[in-house]
Amino acid sequence: MIIDFRVRPPFQGYLKDYLFTNIEEIDQTLSPKYGAKTAASARHRSLEELVQEMEQLGVVKACVPIRRADNIESTNQDLIDLLQLYPQQFVAMAGLDVQDTQASLLEIEQYVVQGPCHGVLLEPSIYKTQPALYANDKEKLYPLYEKLAQENILTAITFGGLGSPSADYYMPQIIDQVVRDFPNLKIVVCHGGWPWVTQICALAFERANLYICPDIYLLNVPSCQEYVQAANYILSDKILYGTTYPLISMEDGINYYKNSGLKPHVLKKVFYDNAAELLALK
């Protein structure tokens, strides 16, 4: 059984995002950089085909994080509509526009505390039409962390990769400050803190509330084997599987992780157990 922690399905607002409006270009230029391809369901922009692919590959749950940065047209209502269609296949992660703290506090209450979402996604560094934020921004993000910690809500943060104005936004000491200031808040860093792989693995070992989802940065990128080494030994309970579908197909992601050198008992944890524990699905 597999839980894919980072999936953007071809549905409603996401269909207007560049991930799908430019899927042919992604398939030809971006996916091959990771040694992968996009799935037929992504190229066909078909939610039904995605669900079929999941069933064929043994993906029992796909976590859908709504992206709210800038002018993205997906909304948390999309999650409600998606769960009405496929309540067993998807896990909802409400997206928060961290530029609007008060609105985000209300959405935490509406969609998570009182709603069906299992957690939230924050992407403070992804903004382009507004100033990007650091994850340790005390004015705009700390009130959200306080609410999330109070309600014991799983928090995913896009922290790593190539989407921010500079690599400074992903310096390990930034997320370290957050996990130390909110020790009861469980935080998953999506994109795995890349390229600071050694440092983020060390922090996850030291901080009980920090987890890592390397997603595509475990595929054919510099330092990717450090995630594997960490998972096999000191971080077997701290690494989650994810694809960032539609950037790569679920099939390619699964095959790569299976052949990455992860020990069989660790692969089971990475594929399913660790995410199931965090999402309270066991």
C-alpha cells in the first residue's frame, strides 16, 4: 500500500494552473530532467484516469495540497468537491494564503477544525506578485503556527527546491527556528529542504516534530542518496513518499523509490506507515 503525500489532480482550479495548461511542455522538458515522464492521466487532464492509475499502482491515498500563492485559481472548496466524488482515494490538505493571516485563521477553522481536511499547506516563499515570505516570518506566519499547534493540525510547508526568489528562503536555520518555537506542531517539509539535504536530515533527527517529504528531489538530483541513507538508518520514521504529480508519473516515482536502495522494511514505512501515522489514517 502507498500514500502519495503530494499530488495535484486534474480537477477544477488545478486545471487552470500551469501544471496542466503547460503539461506537454513539462512532459518534454522538465520531467526528463528527473529521469521521468508525465502520466497519461496528466496529459489527458483526466481525474478518472488518475484514479485508475492509482488503483493499478497500489496508491490507496493521495494527499492533495491546495496551492494558494499568487493568482492560483484552486480553492479549498475544490477539496470539498473532490472528496464528494472520491472520498476514499484522496486526503485533503487545505491551502493557506499566508499573506492574509486573518483569512487563513478562518479557513483553518472552516476546512480543518470543522471540515474534512487532515492538514494544511503553506507556501510562503512561492509568491511572485507579492513579496515572498520566509517560513519564520513572525508577523504573518506565527499566528498561524500558534493556531495550528493549538488544534494539533499537521502542517506541510513547501521548503526546498527551485520555486523561491533565492536559496536563502530554504536555509535550514529558518525551519529550525520554527520547529523549536512550536515543538508540538508536526511539520513536513515538502521538496525536502533541497539542496540543504545533510542539514535538513540532521535537523529531522534532532527535532521530534520535523518530517521530510523529498518527493521529486529524491529522483536523480545531487545529494538525493543522502535521503536514502538517512531513511535506512536514523530517519526511518521521518521520511514520506510523494511524487509532485503531475510533474512526474506515479509509476515513475514508485519505481524509482523501489530501486533507490531503501531497505524493504524501510520502504514500507516511507510508502505508507509514516504518512498514515501523521495523517491519523491507521
